[in-house]
Amino acid sequence: MPQVLLTFSAPFHSLAQGEAHRHGLSQFQTLSPETMLAACPDCAALAQHWLHRPPIYIRHMFPVQRSGRWRGTGALRRELAEFPPARLQLRLPAWHPPGEEARLEGLWTGAPERILSVLVHETRWWAGLSAPRLNLSPWKGGAPQYEVDSGLVNRCEWKLREAIDTFGWRLGTGRALDLGACPGGWSRVLLRYGLSVTAVDPRPEGMTVQHARLEHRAEPAECFLRSAPAGGFDVLTNDMWLPAEETARLTRDAAPLLRPGGMALVTLKLGNVSPELESRRGPLRRALAILREAYRIPRLRQLFYNRFEVTAWLVRS
Ligand SMILES: C[S@@+](CC[C@H](N)C(=O)[O-])C[C@H]1O[C@@H](n2cnc3c(N)ncnc32)[C@H](O)[C@@H]1O
């Protein structure tokens, strides 16, 4: 049976496998904490289905069309030469010298509309050719690489950028409400898209970003929600470090501040202490039910820059 190679975050392994199983994949073979092979009766149909309804926990996939024993980069290049021209996305084990992946990828030339994905693990390699949009993510292994930025506040910025890129949001001018905003990573991203930002966080000296279009309200979100006028915002973000259900309640209560059709983005923290990973699904289900009281939820994804959390894209009903 054809095989597919799946990538996910290590703490979400069992949830990713369950998700794959529910879509007809079987014969799972774990390669590393973040990758597994699975038998896939119809990879093309599954990729098309996931294009429109992506899975939550599986971050990246590619169909395996060739595999072999690892005999060094020279031998691998000869084996891969049998594929038609494509852009190479190569993942080598960590013991390779830094820069080796980029060097080999640079030797490859081909049409960007086709990706040749290659994973090398221990003594074997697996390769497959596909359209980037059918891989669940355009990035190698679903891991975005953002440019070096000397003004970066924190890695939360990459988390928001990854969500915006993944969900295909087009942001322009308008007003954003950023709940739990300090030290200001998300606010900075929203400002750079051109939005005016109201950043709510009770830490009085906690905001490191200053900008003419940024207002910091040093108060708890619950207080701000009681005094803010309805419908004044186009975008709402919430990255507070709260249990998923509390985040959901607060985000639901903030919905009237968004104009109808306004979009929200929240991270739902699922905890990192339970050894029983499946137990995370209960709080997540309850959090989603609370959010649905005020929003549609077009997408829910466990992203590369999410740690023990998932990111939800919401639209105010
Ligand atoms: C994970 S940090 C947010 C990081 C932020 N997204 C960034 O990009 O820099 C969580 C923030 O939520 C704030 N917070 C906690 N409880 C809050 C509340 N009730 N109202 C508003 N902010 C709160 C904390 O002060 C903390 O700064």
C-alpha cells in the first residue's frame, strides 16, 4: 500500500496518530518523536480533502514514492535525480554539519510549484514529489523560517505570523484589540500589518513596544471589556496564559467588541503536565463549545510555534 510521511509536534504524537487513523491511515511506524510513516490507501484524495479541511495536529505530509538505504549525500543525489525537476526540501539528521541541508537544496533547481520532500532518518531516506499546497504547509516539515529581525520582541511574534500565514489572513488598516499583550510581540506584528492596536495587559511597565498607533491599557482584560464600546474592533487576539476554557470564556465575552464578521485569533493552552495526552481533548472540546456561542471556527491548528497549545481562527457570528 502507498505510504505517507507525517510530521507533528512530539507532545501531540498520539493525537496526530488518532487523527490520521480517523482518516483511514494505518500501519503507523514512528521514525522520530515528530515523524511517522503510515499506509495510505489514497494519498491524493486525502491531500485534496485536507486542503479544504486541514487536520489539527498533523502539520506536514508528503506522499512517499521512493525510499532507500542512506549511503551518503552523493548517493542520495544520484537516486533523487530520477525525479522530475522540483524544489528540494531536505531534512537531514542533526549530526550533519550546519548548513548542509541548505547547501544541498541550493544545488537543486526546479519549478517551485513542485516540491521534492526528502527525510533522512538513521539509516534510511524517504522521498516524494507533490504540489506544495497538498503538503498541508509550504514550509519544510511545516516549520516556518522567518528572517533575522533585530527588533524582535519574542518568539510569540513568529507564532502570530505563522498563524496569519497559515490561515491566509489579509490584514490591512483597521483596529485590533490584543488581550494579554505584554511584552508586545503580537502587538508589534499587528502594527507592522498597518493596524492600530489597543493592547490590554495589567503589567504597568510590561509593554516594550512604543508606536503612535499603539495604546497600552494597563488593566485586566475583564475590566477593559466592561468599559469598551461595542463593535469598535476589526480584529481580536488573545494569547493569555490561561487554561483553554478560561481563554474561551474571556474571548466569548469579548465578542461584542468586534464588529460582526470581525476575526479573532486565540491560543488555547492544553497543559503540559498530563502524561495522558488524550485527556487534553476534553478541555479543548469544552473550550470550543464555549467559543461557538459567539463565533464560527473556520480553522484550528497545532502550529510549529505553538508549544502545548493550539491556535483557533474565529469569526464573530
Ligand atoms: C504569554 S504572555 C503574552 C505574550 C504576548 N502575546 C506577546 O506576544 O508578547 C501572557 C500575558 O497575559 C497577561 N495577562 C494575564 N492575565 C491577564 C488578564 N486577566 N488580563 C489581561 N492580561 C492578562 C500577562 O500579564 C502576560 O503578559
